[in-house]
Amino acid sequence: MVERAARRVAGRSRQPLPPLAVTVPGPASGPPAPAAARPGGRLYVIDGIRLLAALMVAVHHYAGTWRADRPGNAIWDRPVSEIMPTVFRFASYGWIGVEIFFVISGFVICMSCWGRTPRQFFVSRVIRLYPAYWFAVLFTTAVLIAVPGVWERLRLREVLLNLTMLQSGSAVPNVDGVYWTLWSELRFYLLFLVVVAMGLTYRRVVLFCCLWGAAAMLAPIARLPLLELVANPDGAWYFIAGLALYLMHRFGQDLLLWGILAMAWLMGQLELGNRIEEIEHVSGWRGSVLIFTAFLLFMVAVALGYTDRIRWKWLVTAGAMTYPLYLVHYAAGTALINRLHGTMDARLLVAAVIAGFLLLSYLVHRLVERPLSRLLKRGLDTSFARLRNAGNGA
């Protein structure tokens, strides 16, 4: 209930392969053998999906939320459904981009952590998450100071705590409402770190999916705040879907993985309905489930290798821009729209703001993420080397 309440507040302020044979691992045969090696290690199409999901969320926040459609709101001067009804009709479903992010996160985290140590997992997450996030906190704070009257500014101590990315655990508001998703991501990383420490195998990841899924189902009725906090029932099944899809990609499909994916779809459609009722009042359940189902089917095609022909290099850059775009677009973008609406056509204004944030995201990736990530990695590697030497009595 604590997480669901937090989400409610934030929402108002988330070379082709041969066919893979079905293999069902038996207890005596051990885990399934890895699928045939694929050319290259990167799935370029996932980078494209990530950017598409970020654009969905951005358009939704600018032209598809209840906040943008409420008379007297703080974004447009009148309901956006009157200003650009066709855009509003499609943008109202853009919030599903967040659920898409969660599925992709489960897939990518499992893929990137395979064969890595807990230390490597920790370092990779720190250098990936924090540089762009620190910039986003400071940038958004500066914009909200320069453009007051749209969003409430936080006190300095609250802004400083936001730099830790742990503000949700301290009941401190987010500088930007979209940061609520990071809290779900962090809890997923913490849980999955246990499996990484044990060593990732097919059986262990499957067991993790089953145990986490069971906890997520029990948490809402157990009325144990700690269980609900850890199990994260609002987001768990999307991450689980991503994990199952990666196992399909690595080991091939089997009935057990299809069962986990089907359970994730069933639980996911329920959560989609709950979110519509609580926050996203402007979209319908049938359309939301249709979009989510189409995405999962596409991800199955990705997992089974049917999109391996797509190897466009520009998709790597597109994927790198996704995280900064997601972090900076919401509060700052809606504040700018509030000041600029009426100066040009509404659709042109939304397109211009998104284009501006895409450029900013590229610059953040090149000028902030890259150099800071290198510095953080060197520093963390040195720190862990000292810990290792201290453990050896050095």
C-alpha cells in the first residue's frame, strides 16, 4: 500500500536463427544447453524499443494525462483533448511505456549480469544510473526555480537527499515525479543481487521468478508492509516477464518459461487495470492490454532470434539517449509547455519540446555520462581492490 500510494502521488505531479526446439529440462538431465551462439552480443532492436518507450511516456505526460486534460490545470490553458483530440486519444496510452521499461530491464539485467560477480554487478549499476541522474536532479531543480508556478519546489535538504536516489525510502518527495520508477528498479536490483551472488544459472533464475512471483501475489493480502516493500507487487511481474524472456533467448523456449510468461501477462493485465482506476483515468483497459500483449509478443520474437537481422548502429545511440530523456523530460518539459503554450501550434510545441530534450539527452550522454562513468568505475575498482587486499591481511 505504501508503494501504491507513492505511485498515485507521482502520477499526479510511470543473421536469422533456425527455429528453436522446445526443451523441457528434467531433474536428471541438468539445465538446458545454451542456444546456438548468435552473431554479436548486442540486441540492437532493444535499444530502439527503449527509446520508443521513452517517447511514449514523454508524449503521454505532455498531451495524454488527466493533468493535461483537466480544466484549470497547470500545463495547458484548457483541456488538451479539446486542443488536439487525436493526439490526446493516442497519447493517453503512453504511460504503458513504463511497464515496457520494466520488462526490458528484467531482460537486460539478466543478460548483462550472466557470468559476473556481485562486485561487477554493483559497479555496473552505479556507473549506469547515477551520472545522468545527478545531472537530471540539478537540471530539473534549476528549471523549476527559473519557471515557477507549475510544480512545487522542494526544500534544499530534500533536493540533496534526492541525489542519493533513496528518497522514496525516506518518505521524501521526488524532484521529478518520474523518479518513482527508479525505486522499483533499485528493489529489483537488490533482490536479483542475491541470485548473482549465488551464480546465475537457468534453474536459479527460474526459482527466483517463482519465489518472487509468489511473494508478489501474497503481499497485497498479507498486509505486511515489509513484504509489500520487498516484493513490489506493482512491478514484480513485469521484471519477471523480462527474466523469462531472457532465459528463452539464452537457453531456448520450454513449457516452464512459457508458463512463467503467461502468468506474468495475466498478473500484468490486472495491474494495468488497477493503475487505470487509480491514476491513468484517460485510457481504457482493453487498449492497454492490447498494447502490452503486442509488446510481449514482439519481445518473444526478439528472444527467439527473429529480429537478429536488425543491426543498425544508430540504435546504440538511441538506446543511450533513453535514460537521460526519461529523467529530464517531465517536470522541466511541462513547465516549459505551460510558459510557451499559445506561442505556436500545440502539436508543434510538443514536437519542439521533445526534440529539444532529445538533443539535451544526447549531450548528457556524451558530456556527462561517459566521462563520469569512467571516473566512477576507476574509483570503485580501486576501492574494491583495497577491500580485497584488506581481507587478505594487507
